[in-house]
Amino acid sequence: MSFSGLVWQTILFFLTFWLGCYLIARDPGRLQLWLAGLGMLSFAGGVLTLLLGTFAPSASLALTLYRLQRLFVVLPALFWLGAMIWLIPNRTAWLERYGRQQLLLGLSLGCILAYGLAISFIIIPGNQILPPGVSTFIAVDLFIFGLVVTQLDASDKGEAWLYHFLRAFDYSFFTALIFGGQVILVMRYSFGLNFPLVVLLLTSVAGAVLIQTFSDPVQSVVDRIAFFNAPQLRRARAVQRAEDSAAQRLDASLSPLELPPAEFERLTRRALSQMGDLPKLASSPLTRLPLVSQRLALNGQADGTLARAAELKTVLTESITKLQPRDDGDFGTTDAWRHYNALYFPYVMGLRPYSRHAFHDDEHEAVLDWFRSQVPERTLYNWQTAAARLVARDLRERSRRLSP
């Protein structure tokens, strides 16, 4: 392999490795992002084994790496098909959630098919190195697929995606260029192409991507060490990181009250599930509701993403409280209580009745027993969806009374 070929394959490795890490880091709790991200990481593993096999010091190691390469380049298509299947639980859900984005979904399926055609150059016996034109095609194809998945995820959450995407790419690219570029210069002008330096180059690029893509948890660990005796400073820095992340994702141009009722209800349902995580709730478009703005003004608080998230949580709690039947007691098991119970205890109180590892106070034992013995998980989900519609209706009515 020539020096220019090594540089280009390293760029391809960086691109796919970064895309995989970025998609997973966007929201580690979403299965489709894991599937799409693992597909990218699998192809990055294929590029890795190709480069290491080319410069392997022994024939046996080279043969093993080339065999692994064929496995790694086939896995991405399987992961991505899994991601697409996850997005299509049934035709009705497809049309309801993504009816306006069928072009993006069709584009993503086209990217998968194009990738399948491109990797045939590797699967065919005798082909061990991708031709430059094919590798360029694959790089463009993968980048487009990453953009589509990112946009679909952001649209599903009502978030902006471009600035967050570009910032993550810029930080990782320039960090990888600083560290990996030094190794490339040493290769070019001193020691030449050899196995140890190729390993150093790839690990430098991978390390730069990991540190930048997962910078928030990395900085959190570093802060715990550096400010072990200053808990207030650690909390302040954590708040600042959460503010920055939410500000990049928040679509300030979106007016919640102008959304169709079904879309408003879906975003309300998502906001309810995020009540226990303010940084995630801060990127919800519902933080731009006139009701939230009025609360901030009345309380004399500075306008910030986390401040709006806290007020939105309060507003949601008020709407949930309105679902409580007006009779004696704080808990009941009749049909009149199901909407209130379905939202209040899991989202306001933070109870996780079906989790084996969750810790709960003894005072909620009766509530937990009722959920576990009388309410199947699917039934609870249906109750929460129905209750979210009532909460969404209440939010729209209260906000419209305040809007001009």
C-alpha cells in the first residue's frame, strides 16, 4: 500500500469510527442508534484489519486479519437493516411518525443497498484491498447514512441537529489531525511505513475520537479527581456542560403551539418520560411554551435551557396532578385513578415497579404491589399514552390563553 493509500484509508477509518461513536453518544438509551452506530464501528473494524493486515509482520497474522476484515464489512448491513426494522413496528406507526420523512427513510435504505453492492469487491475471493474509487464511494455513502439517521433521531425528538453534528465532527477531526498527523509525518519523513507506526496511528485517531465524542463523561471523571474537595464547583461545571449540550440541540425556531395536535401529543409523551433527566428535558421544544416563559418571568429567573426545563417539569407535574380524582386519599385503584397513577408514580415520584434493581421506599410498597400484580407493562404503557393526550390538551389550553 502506498503512503497516499494509507492516508486515505486512515481518513475512512476516522470517518466511520467517529460516526459510530457519535450515533451511540447522541442517546445511549435508543436501540436504533446503537444498531446504526455498531454498523459504523463494524466497518471501521474492517478498515482497521485491512491496514494492520497489509503491514502485518507475519503471513499468519495477515491471513487472520484479512479473514476478520470480511466479517467486519458484512456486519454493518445487518446492523443497519435491524435499525430500519426497529423504525417500522407496523405500517400505521410508520406513517404516523415518519409520514413527512419518507424521503429520508428511502434514502437510508438506498444507502444500505449501495453499501451492499460496494462491499462485493471485498467479498469476492481474491480481492483484499478496496480500489480507491470504491472506498471513496463507501465513505460518501456512509456519511450520508449517518446524516440521515442523525436527522431522523433529531426530528423524532423535536430537536435541531446540524450544529450539534458539526461541532462534534470538528472537535474530533482536529484532535485526531493533531495527534495522528504527527505519526504520519514521522512515517513520511523518517521511519517509513511499518506495522508499529500503523498501530500507533490508528490508536491515536481512535483515542482522539473517543475523548472528544464522549467528552462529557470524560470531563465528569476528570472533575471528580481535580475538584474532589469542591462539590459545588463540580455541580456548577456539570450544569454548564448540560446547558451547552441542550443549547446545541434545542430548535428555538420551532413554535410548539403551531404543531399538529398529534405531534404535540407525541412530544408531550416524550417530555413526560424525561422528567427525571433535566438535561434531556431541556432540549424538548415544549420548553418554548408561553406557559414556561411566563413562569420564568414570574419567578424572576434568568432565561436558560435548564431553567426552562425545570419550569417545564413543574408545569407537567401540575397537569398530572389535575388527573387525580377528587376524593379522599392519595392512592386508589379504580378506573378513575388509572391515568393519574400511570403518570404520577413513574414520572413524578420516579418509581420503577417492574425493575428488579430499583430501590424504593417502604411507603410505596402498596403502590408497587398494585402495579406488579394488577397492571401489565403493556397496559401501563397504553394508560400513559392516553394520559399524555390529556396532559397535552391541558398544556395547549393553558398556553393558548397566554399567547397573543
